[in-house]
Amino acid sequence: MTGNDTEERIIREARRLFIERGYEKTSMSDIAQAAGINRPALHYYFRTKDKMFSAVFADIISAVVPKIEYILTQDRPIGERIGEIVDEYMETFMEYPYLPAFVLGEANRDISHLEATVKDMGMPGYFVRIQEILQAEMDAGRLRQVPIYDVLFAFYGLMLFPVLSRAMVNAVFVTEGLSYSDILSQWKPYIVSQMEHLLLP
């Protein structure tokens, strides 16, 4: 097994533990044990838990945010672009169902730690460019002038609630003929239509 294989296994197990337990409740010993290595070997790859957290967060976020920027830059109707962005998020959340709760939990626990992690990853540049893309379309009259925070509140409110409430949705609505995935698929057109209602002139 190569060093890259070991590092990938460490990140995979750390990601699972961080998302399931949170940052504070996951120790380096937990990660080492889950990865099947000892503590000295873990420290060879990641000297501190903060560096481990940064690697895990980068592994997840860097797989999504650049795709969203690319989708938004395409010259297509906003509804089509929003639908594709929803697909990207749904695919990510189906793979990592506890990810939204994890990110919100870390933001509420220590926002400065999360901000520092995002800054170290170079992610603020992506967020600025996404905001600039939307603002440019608003200035050109292709989209309504709406505060960017309203766009974010509307989109992520619509996108995240069904994920954060997954246990309740499963208990109340999922039946033998209707899966959680079916419910998300049926919800997608409402996300798109609500965002079009907000954004289209």
C-alpha cells in the first residue's frame, strides 16, 4: 500500500468520524484506530487535528464549490443552472447525509475555526466569484436586484431543510412505495420554481 493510499484512507475515516461525531468529540486516536494505523503514523501525515480537519473539509468542499461556480458561469436560463446545482448538492448529501448538520454544528461551535479553515483552502475566492457572477447578471437586468444574502437564505433554506430533517421525513413520509430519494426528486422542481420566482424579472 502506498503513502497516497494510506493518506486517502485516513482522510476517508476522519471524514466519517468528524461528520458523525463532530470535531470536538473525535480524537486523533479515534482516527488512527479507524484507519488501522498507530498514532505516530497518523502524525506523520497530519501533525494536528486542525490539519486533519482542514484536509477533510477541503476534500468535501473542493469537490462541490468549483462545480457550482462553473455551472453559474454557463450561458443558460437560471432555472436550468439552479436545477443542476441542486443535483450536485443532492448527490453530495446522499453520499454524506450528515454533512449539513456537521457544517452548521461547526459554524455554531467555533465560527472562527471554520472561517480560518475555509480561508486556508482558498475558498473565499470562489464565494466572491459566485457573488460577482450573480451580481453581474442582476446589473445586466437578466436577474432581479435581490440582496445576495436573500438568494442564499432562500436557496439553502429550500435545499437543506429536507436533508436536516431526514429522520423525521423517513418516519413520517417514507412508505414502501415512496423512498426518501423519491421525495427529494419530487422536491427539486419546487426549489427551482421558488428560486426563479425570486430571481427572474
